[in-house]
Amino acid sequence: MTSFDGLPPLRDVIERHGLVAKKSLGQNFLLDLNLTSKIARLAGDLSKCDVLEVGPGPGGLTRGLLAEGARKVLAVEKDSRAIAALDEISAIYPGRLEVLNADALEIDPLERLTPPVRIIANLPYNIGTELLVRWLTPPSWPPYWSSLTLMFQREVAERIVAQPGSKKYGRLAILSQWRTRANIVMELPPEAFTPPPKIHSAVVHFEALPKARFEADPKVLERIVAAGFNQRRKMLRASLKGAAPEIEDRLNAAGIKPTDRAEQISVEGWCALAREVAKT
């Protein structure tokens, strides 16, 4: 039995190519092509975009992206076992799929993509957060991508959209909400994957804003936010003591009480503090 694109069902592809998911690579494969096509549609119109996909595995989401009209897909896969299966997809969509056997943390995708670019991926669990932070903190803004549509563990997704005062509010929420509009657009149970993970998953869609919501030096902001949340139970005058001289004066100048804790401060407040610290 073949699927809508003439390719075999993904379970057959996995069996034929020996693609048993590796825990060391953070692999959990999404095999339902209806779901992968839905994720592709959640990213918006792909017909005039190049797409970067990280960790395609046997190519379920890759097939959805191409079937939904992506101009080109650059599929970056570290696991060499999956390359033959991805090459079979490339043959069905000539000139529209480039498969790169590489570590996504070590490549410059812009060398192979033409803007506008959307990043759409069921990210490997072990590198998902690191990749997100890199995409949110490029040297200049706006970034090379116009949107991110990314699958995470649901706990990570909830941290991205968390609001001040929440225990889940932290570095990821601030970096995401400072420069993008981020929303959870889909949730998936463990049984949607092979093998089923122990946790639920969620898709977050990020739209890059033309400019950051509030002025701040990205490096300074990231540094003080990391310091504040590394000791989130402490008052800011203590957790940020080593971040800048006369930190209480700088907190006051930013309109922040030195006795507040990191999770109480809004994105605007953190940016105001970053501006004060940058005056050092």
C-alpha cells in the first residue's frame, strides 16, 4: 500500500532501512502523514519559501513539507542511516529536496537556502533548546528566517510561552517573546510517535518581529537573564550581584525592586535592566 505521494508507508521505510530510533540522537519518529502535513500547513504558505528541516529521520515531515508546496527543503540529518530513505523522497520531488548528512549545530544553512526561509522541524530532543536559542540570538535582527514551526517536549513549549509570575517563566520565555510572537499551535500524545516518548509533545510557531519589542543589547540581556534565573529563588540584588557593579542602583534605575525575584520581571523590565547594565 502506498501513500499520497507514491512512496511506501513510513513503517515500511523504517523496516527496510533499519531505522530503529536511537535514544542517543534524541529520535522519536512521527509516522502519521496526516499529522506531518498538518504541521506543514501550520507554518503557513510554503510555495514561495525555502525550508530548513533539522532531524528529518525517515522523512515523514519532509514529505509533508514537499506535498504542501515548499519551494525547496534543506533536510539536515546527522544519522547516516536515514540518508538513503531521504534520497528516495528527493527522487520523487526532483530539484526540491537537498539532503545534508551533517550536524545542524555545525553548519551555516544560509549557504544553501534562498530567503524567505522558514524553519520547520520535529527537533531531536537532545539539541532542540540549544538550536532555538541560537535561532533567537543571531548577531543581527531580523534573522534570516521569517518563522519557526518547531516540535518540542510539551514542558519546553510551555516554558516558551510562559508569562511573568509563572514557575515556567524563564530564559526561553524572555528570549522568545522579546523578538517573536510565539504560540503553541498543536499538541501530540506520546502514542503519535515511534517509539512513544514518556512525555507529551507540542508544536510552537514563532513569527519573527521586524524589530525587538524593546531595545536591549542581546548579549547583555542573555547574560543577566541567565544569571537571574540560575538562582531564581534569590532576590535580584543577590542573584545579579556579580552581573554589574552597584546592581541595586541599576535595578532601581530600571524600575525594578532589588527585592524582586527573576520570575516577577516582565520582558520589558529585563530589557530596561539590560540597558542600565550596558552603561557600565
